[in-house]
Amino acid sequence: MKNQRIFPGIILVGFGGYFFLEQSTITVFEGLHTWPTLLIIVGLAFLFQGYLAKDHEAILPGVILTGFGLHFHVINHLTIWPNSIGAFILIIALGFLLRYQKVGAGLFQGLLFLVLAILLLFNEKIMGWLGFLENGVTSILTYWPLLLIVIGGYLLFVKKK
């Protein structure tokens, strides 16, 4: 039986510390009194549940929540941090890949999201490399969301034999 005390324990300690620091006059943590900090606390609780209690299905939501919380904290402080949907997709890909490491499932999804994140994060460089195929690439770029819809529909509705 999996240990179900870790997740609520981390939530209570984390939220208690958050609200204590919010009420105290300690200015060192002043920038952390925002909702992304709460995302990080919940995400860390999922990660501790996933790794310490060996409830490996909790790894994916843990990485996503922690990653999104860190993203919203870091975006205004680091100029090199990407302000793109690709950053979110990269965090989701990392979650699937870390979950795959423990569960053995989700490699396809992780790699798919990783490729999509790379395409979105490095779009300008990739277009520079593909400059010699300019007309064909422009057509593909116009309709690539439809390609995603078709692939998703295939995965949803076509059954394996």
C-alpha cells in the first residue's frame, strides 16, 4: 500500500510556511507571496508523493505544477527564459519523460511534446535553416495545426488491432 501521508503533509507544511511568511515581516521572501508559489508547493507535494511514496503516477502532475510555478516566477527575472508556449510544452514533455523513467509508459507522448517544444522554441532558427525551401515551408507552417488535429484524432479514434 502506498504511503498517503506524504502528499497532505507537504501541502500542510508548505501552505503553513507560505501563510506564516505572508503574515510575518520577513522581507527576504517578499516576492514569493504570489499564486505561482502555491503551484510550486502543490507540485512539490506531488513530486515527493511520486518519488518517496513510489506513487509514480504523481510525477507528471508534480513536474507540470512545479514547472509552471517556476516559469511564472522566473519569467520576469531571467531574460534568457523563453516567454513562449514552447516553455509550457517543454515542461509537460519533461513530466512525461520523468514519469516514463519510473513507470515505463509515456515515452511517445514525452518525445512528441519534446519535438513540438523544440519547434516552437527555436522556430526562427529552424526557419533560417530551411530558408532554401521557403515556399514549401510556408505552406506547411500555415496548416501545421491541422496536422496536429489529424494526428490527435487518429490517436483518439483509430483502435489498435
